[in-house]
Amino acid sequence: MKESATRFDPAHSLPERGVSILNGMIGDYLQQRGNELAIGMSFRHRGRPLALDAASLRAAYPALTNKLCVLVHGFCCNESVWTFPGAARGREHGNYGTRLQRDGGYTPFYVRYNTGLPIAESAAHLAALLAELAAGYPLPIAEITLIGHSMGGLVIRGACDPARAGTLSWMARVRRVIYIGTPHDGADLERFAHGATGALKAFPGHVTQLIGDILNLRSRGTKDLGAGHAPSTEGAAPWLDSARHYLLMGTLTKDPKHPVGRIFGDALVRVPVAKEAPEPEVIVFPGVHHLALAHDAAVYRCIRQICAGD
Amino acid sequence: MERETIRQLRGLNDLVADAVDAGVTRTERIHRSIARYPYAVLARIGPVAAPVRAVEFVETTITGTVYGSVRLAARVGGGVVSQFLELLDARAR
């Protein structure tokens, strides 16, 4: 069960990363203007869009299995965020997906999307994309594990809204959902940006108005991060009760109880207070910052354990 | 050149054109609102009011032409780049 990751993946190139950052910052504007830099949501295989018919899936994955894991990246990123440092230069099993393929017999699928769009819109796209994958998949699907980093977790949570379950058969196959550094309770940085924009625009000066306007250019996706959930009509989507949920969080400090770690969390997201099921089980990785959570050996060991354990 | 790269360059060209247009328009608006103050003050002084209005007219006409020229140059430049990219795309097909 080996999948080589040795070929250069264009997702790691500077232009591709730049386009993903641009989409995070102003992706809603790009889409509204019909700009060709706007990213349409798709599964990517070695950086290229993956067609979801049986023949294309068999060609891309010669050793398809009936266990799927779907990885959804976070804000301003693309699927290259999952790559372990150094793996892009040619090591095998370079990310959580390829390692789960090696260790657990999963077939990994990587989503790329426009992180500047409202989270609810991305969630609806993901739900539709998973339905297309399930329809075109050449084997009966036994289970699906969903893994989302940061905003990707919010998109997954929105896509798994039980309100859609009646029309989407794939949802019954979701065994577990792993949220990595996901701000279910909101991201402080976006709240700060929101407050700063309001304060600057309250001043009558031309310069403060201009800075406020520039700050306010940030995308709908960014603004949604402040709310901390995929905004549906009733607020946060309920947890999909047929799946188990895990929230893997990092802290800047080695001691998670250190005041810096408690206030700043992993630099962008704070560790939430643990709650009872169906709320996710919270697992903390001290000393692992927000981006590193997407490609950390200890986090992977935990994911592997979760996937093997239930 | 790959078609994907050409597509991205076309998007970047459009984005730069949008940014220049919006940036120049915004700068022009701020420039005008700041420049209006001294003219408004001087125009209240009876003997100099008429020449001040004339100077203001000349100044706003010149600056308006300059800002308009920058917008026009950006559009023409963007159009030329766009045509060039279309040519590259046709070759890559």
C-alpha cells in the first residue's frame, strides 16, 4: 500500500501558494468579478484537478480502497500545507493522507478551494463534491474520515450539517471527523480586525477612513472566522451524531497551562474548554503552533490512533 | 507556457487593472477633498474670491486630466497584455 510522493507537486510552487493566499484575502471579490484567479473547489491529485469518474479515479489511484480520508486545508492555504517539512523534496509518505494510506489502508483525497468565500458557501460546495465522489467511486465505500485544518474544519462541520443528511448518502459513511486547530468558538485575530475597522471608520479623518476601508476589504471567509462557526440560519451547524468528533489543538508554549499558551493558544486559535459529547474530544499538543498542526509527527500519531481505535 | 499559467496571468492582469482603477479613483477623491479646504477659506475673502475660483478650476481640471490619463494608460496597458495572453493561449491550445 504505497503511494509515492516523489514527483514535484505544483501545489508547492510559489505562484500556486500566492494564488491561494490571494483567494483567502479577496476570494469573494475575485469570484464576483469572474477573475480567473478565483479557485473553484475540487479534489486535487499531485496539484492537478481530479475528475471524479471511475476511470479517472482508478488511473489516479491504482490501489483504491473502500476507506476514504478527505483532507480540507485552512484559510489562505492549499493542500501543500499538509506536507511534512522536507517531504516536498522527494520523501515518501509526505503528509497525513499518504501516511494514512500506508498505515491504515485509506485512499486520501485533498480538497482545494477558495477560502475567501463565505464558509457556508464552501460547506455547500464540499457537500456536493463529496456526493459527486461517492457517486463516481468505483468501490462500495465502507467509511469516510474527514480531516480539516483551521477553517477547513468549519467547512467540514457545515458540510456535515445533519439537515443535509436526507439527500446525501455519503454522510452515513462518515465515521469520524478530525478538526485540527479549528476555531469553533471564533478567531480572536478576526474579532480584533473587525473592532479595528469599526474604530478607524468612526474617526472622520481621510487617512483613518482609508485604512479602515482597506482593512474592510478582507474577504467574507475571513469575516466568518470571527463568528467561529459555519454560519447557517440557526448559527453553528449541529455535530453529525453518527460520527465521532475530535478537536486537535496546539499551544505556543510547552506548558499548555502557561498564561501565554492560554491567552494566545496556537498563535491564532485558543484551546476551548472541554465539553461532553457530542462536542468533540479535545486533544492538546503543547508547543505546536497553528500551521505546524497540519504537518506534525505527534499530531499524525494521534490521527492514526484515532483511526485505528474505533 | 502552460494554459493554467496563462489563465493565472490573465487573472492577475485583470486584478492589477481593477486595483489601479480603484486606487487612482480613491486617491483622486481624497486629493480633491483635501485641496478643497484652502480654496474654500480663500474664497471667503472678497477681493481674491474670483481669482481663487479660477485657480481652483484650473487645478481641478489639470489633476482630473492627470488622474484620467493614469486610468486610461492602465486600461490600454491591461488591454495590450490581455491581447498578448490571448495569443499565447491560442498557441498553447
